[in-house]
Amino acid sequence: MAISPLLFLSLFFFSFLPFLPFYSASASALHKTYIVFVQHDAKPSVFPTHKHWYDSSLRSLSSTIQTTSHSDTSRILHTYETVFHGFSAKLSPLEADQLQKVSGIVGVIPEQVRELQTTRSPQFLGLKTTDRAGLLKESDFGSDLVIGVIDTGIWPERQSFNDRNLGPVPAKWKGECVGGKDFPASSCNRKLIGARFFCGGYEATNGKMNETLEYRSPRDSDGHGTHTASIAAGRYVFPASTLGYARGVAAGMAPKARLAAYKVCWNAGCYDSDILAAFDAAVADGADVVSLSVGGVVVPYYLDSIAIGAFGASDHGVFVSASAGNGGPGGLTVTNVAPWVTTVGAGTMDRDFPANVKLGNGKLIPGVSVYGGPVLAPGRLYPLIYAGSVGGDGYSSSLCLEGSLDPSFVRGKIVLCDRGINSRATKGEVVRKAGGIGMILANGVFDGEGLVADCHVLPATAIGASGGDEIRKYITVASKSKSPPTATIIFRGTRLGVRPAPVVASFSARGPNPESPEILKPDVIAPGLNILAAWPDRVGPSGIPSDKRRTEFNILSGTSMACPHISGLAALLKAAHPEWSPAAIRSALMTTAYTEDNRGETMLDEATGNTSTVMDFGAGHVHPQKAMDPGLIYDLTSNDYIDFLCNSNYTVTNIQMITRKMADCSKARKAGHVGNLNYPSMSAVFQQYGKHKFSTHFIRTVTNVGDPNSVYQVTVKPPTGTLVTVQPEKLVFRRLGQKLNFLVRVEAMAVKLSPGSTSIKSGSIVWADGKHTVTSPIVVTLQEPL
């Protein structure tokens, strides 16, 4: 039987960097997983279900090309029916190639693997339960909204997920609690109202999972998913702390919002086919928000499964927030950059955990730690060595890799280790096993001065790159003197009221947007450094297998932690404004964000100590209370995104893969250019090519959601060296929901640049009516081609 016009294959995935070796080592050379996108109305009536049709088509294909892979057993891993129509299956390269030639198939792309982007934050964000008219009150804490968390699962018994005083499950909810190993279907309640797990893609590549190491169920054996879920919507829990640090009340952003956990991440990573299955289920189940702290390399949107799944969700009115990635502080590192996704970077809070190094020469080197065990003897200095000078292989020993340290040199000493390759906590375990009494973990040059506190298994602290250089120099000088190098670590506990704050976290991924430089990414930043949240019962706080300590809460850092802050805030905004689209919610968060720290100056970059830029923080740090009443919003529909893809020179076939729709690009291209997407930020990119003057324009439409009769006046702060004009300069609204347009013209003069270099300058366009301030960043980039 010939294959009917059906398939349409695509797949793409990010993989947690730590897991990439697993993927390349275990993937079969002959068969890989592919995701097949199918025209939704193409199923012949002879087949009772799409799955029957897909199975029949694959058997027919295998027979036609005489492969040995066909059998009576279904090769289908997942079928998809909501965010798009299609399936995933293991195919040989020859089968995949043949599928691309079948009528109705739009494309064939191999699966990728993604990576995880590993409590005072509600108070720091201004969300207080005592507010009588704030966002929490107005939204009833988000009680009828559902946040779907696509991650490593959940530990349902944690108090953060209790359902005390919650009403019945929202009537719209169609999801279920799927039982499995150590996770009976009764594990859900009125708080955790749904749980599913997806492992077809993972097992297709890696073989049957080892159930002694992970759960074939929604139960979390990693901790990441439990942590992110409780950041988004954890209940109030008191007392909460990690090993005595950060004592106080723990709470998520939307404490009454309902949660649904979709487990897609396993020991070898998170696979595209499973992530798409989770997107499909979350939207069909009735989630209002999808939170995804997973990412990887940037590819064109039609090859990016997260972008495709997110478009399908957005098209159904579901807000999608995703982590920007932990590839900072370098430029062009931001991931999850599709304009229908809200991309979240990470900032610090006004709390830290000082653990300073005191050297034998009396100098103090600042550091951070949440080590909670027996401390070093007060007043005593211990022998200090640099790991890179005590092993046969200086490189391996400098990084304190497994088996690299000689116990005869390390025993009884504090060891200085360099950051990189293995996890920070694992380095401490290597030092401890070799007999070391403590560890100092030094950043490399690329990490700069950004510090992350960890629950180490021995007395340990993290210091910046400059501090590492200073300690190495001290060790070298002291080793040649009569006073050998010594040190101790002084743990100071929890410090509040830190200034400056917020600061852009060193690891937070940065722009420019590698795929669409005309769309500024990240969109916003939110708290992501040293965040206290719920933690599973069978995982030590350091995350390493030998750590037998147990804690109800843990402190983690990453854009993974920033993303669910935005997910929870989106649920609160959706509850307060049910009519708002996903784009309207993002607009409210972006146009009310702030860029000044608690000293009243532009936020700093943790990596360098210098002033940060829009490429670091996007529109700025979220301000939830102001987002509740933004005055004006920049709204978008699926058709607007299709026009954007047309103007990005995507083919009709490419666009169909992303949107499931046949696009007519002729009107879109007449209407303008890619920068005319009605986005709350504006980014102009000019290639110099010997020209001296450049110009472009942006057309924007704002919708009044503030006061019925209001007049907004514009204030322009042009990027340095540019001329920016706005017409009209005044917007007069007569009713709520009214839409008005304005035109922004940008002129720039060429600047002297070396070949291949770039100049990026930023400014702002601010609309204000005396009550609301609606701010849009505007960025002008000049590039000198090679």
C-alpha cells in the first residue's frame, strides 16, 4: 500500500550539557528517533485512528525499501494531536530519506537532546500576603489557573504541594494522575492535579531505563523538577531552610495555582519526542501556563521542537516561559529565542551566603557557600595547596577530577580547585575522598566574579577569578618562604539587605539573539541565583550519589530557577486578567520591568562588576505589582507570528512545520519587515558595507488596558549616535480596548569598526499618562562584515 499524504517529520532538542556524552555514545548509528508532522486532515477514513494510519504507513515504507526493521510491533513512540498532528518513531536514515519524498511530508529532522538549565524571592519581588490590593489579592493567588511544569517530575509529598484550603479542581481540567513506580495515582491532590511521564524517546535511544536508579513514573529522582514546580506555585511553608541557611517562609509565585507535572527529563537527558508529547498533553489537559527550564543549541525555528511545541501552545492561548540558558556571560548565548516564547534570564536577590577565605598573610578573599556540616576550628589556619601542583596530570588535578588527587599530598589540607568539567559539588567529594579537610573553588577567567553557593559535602566555598589568582600567587610566594601557605574558611550564614541588587547573574545567557537579531532576547530577568525551593526526600542537597543528607528544601541557581518565577507571575496575571493573551502577559511584564538596582543605578553584571546592558537583561527585571496595571500592551496573534516568519525569509514549507498553517507571505512582505512584529522591544540591525548613513522604521500598535480616557505622551531616549523620532508624539484614548498605532523612525551614522566587529547601543521609548509608564527598549546594532 502506498503511503498517503501524511507525514511530516521534524525534531529538535536541547540537551543538558552534562548529558551530551550519553547521547553521542549510545545513539544507534542505524536508527534514530524522528518526529513526523502530519497534515491534520489527511487521514484516510479506512483507518479508525491516526495511530493505525501511521503504523500502516511505516510498515508499507519498510516493505517498499526492504528494510529489516518492520515488524508487527508498533514503532510509534508518541502520537501528537494538539500542538500539532504527527508522531515520533525510530527510523533508519534510508527510511527518513524516503519519507521526505512522500507527498504530504514537509520535512524530516533527527531528534536532539536537551539540557536542564540548572526563599526570599516573593518578598524581593514585592509579593506580600498582607497586601490588600496587590497582585496576589487581585488574582486570588491564581487559584483557578494551572501551571504545567515540563521537567524531571515531582516529589508530591512535599509540603509545598499540600492542598489545604484549596477549592475543587477547576472544572475545565481534563488531565489525569498517571501512576507508576512509587507513584500511585492517588499521589495527586487539589494542588498537584495532574502528573504524567514520557520516556519513549529516551528509551528508544538509550534502551530500557535502569529502574534501580530512576522511577518509571512522574516521581522526581533528580530534584530539578520539584524545585522549579515549587518556585512557580509552592504553598506557604514555615519554617523553611537548607541546612540552616535562608531560614524563613518558603512560597512560590502563585501559591494557590494548580500544578501539573510532565516528566520528560531522565538520567541521559531530555529528548525532543518526549518534550513534544508533554507539550501536547499539557495543552490538551487544560494548562494555562507551561514552564520549561530546559534548553540547548539555537537552530532555525522549523528545526526546533521547543519552538514548535510552544507555538502550538501559544496558538491555544497558553503562555510559555522558558529559561534563557546558562551559557553566560558570553554574547550570543541565549537560547529558546522564538518570539512566541517568553525567554527568562537570571538575576540575584538582596540575600547571599558569605563564606570568606582567610589567608595566612591576613588577607580576606570573599566567597559564598551553603555548607551546613561541622565547620573548621575557629582561629586555626590549615595547610593550603593548589590542586594543580599536586598531581601527575596538572590539568586533571587542577580541576579536582575523579582520581586526580594524591592523598599523600592532600590529606589534612585545604585544597584550591579550579571550576570546570565536573560539577562543583563533585569536586568537593573528590577532595574529601582524598583526605582533604576543605576546598576553595575558584572561577576561571570566563566565569569572572559570578559566585554560586552550593551545599558542599565538606567545608568549602566558591570564589571569583581574581580571588583565585590571588590565592595561587600567595601559595607560590609562601611555598618559597619560611611560612608555608595556610588558610581557613569563615562561614557567615545568611546575609540580607545586600547592595547592589539585583545584579545580572554571571551564568545568565546573553543576547544578541542568534536566530532573529531583530527580536531582543532575553525578554526579562527574574531571581535565579541561590533560590530556596522544595527538594525530594531521596536526593542529597549536593545532588551527588554519596550525599546521604536529607532536606525538605534546597538552594539552587540557574535560569532554570528564574523561568518558573515568570511562569507563576504569568498565572497571577492571567487570573487577574482572564482576557489577556500570552503576548499581552509578556508585554505587561516587559514594559513595567526596571533596570535600576537598589542603589538607584543601572544594574551591574556580576561577571565583570561593570554596568549591564539590554543584551544581558532584555527589558529589565520583572516588577509584578506594576505588571498588574501596565496601562498599555503590545498584543500579538498567531497570524502576526506567521507574518514575522514570512519576513524572516522562511519558506512556506518551513512555516507550515512550525505553525501547521499554509502561509500567504505576499501580504506580509508588502506590510513591512521582520522588525515590525508588534513586540514590546525594538531592535534595528544594520550592515555597514561602506555606507555612511542608515535608516529604518518600526510600526507598533498599543492597546489601552488602563484608564478609559487617557492621554499618553512619548519620551525618547535615543541610543548614542542615533536619531529616533516617534509619530504621533501623543496617543489619546477614549475607551478601554482601543488600539492606536505609532511609527518609530531610526537613523544612524556609520562608526569605525574593524572587520567582523559590532557596535551595540541602546535607548528607550517611554509612553506615560501620569499614572502608567510603558517602557520599550530600543537597540541599534551596527555590524562591519568580514
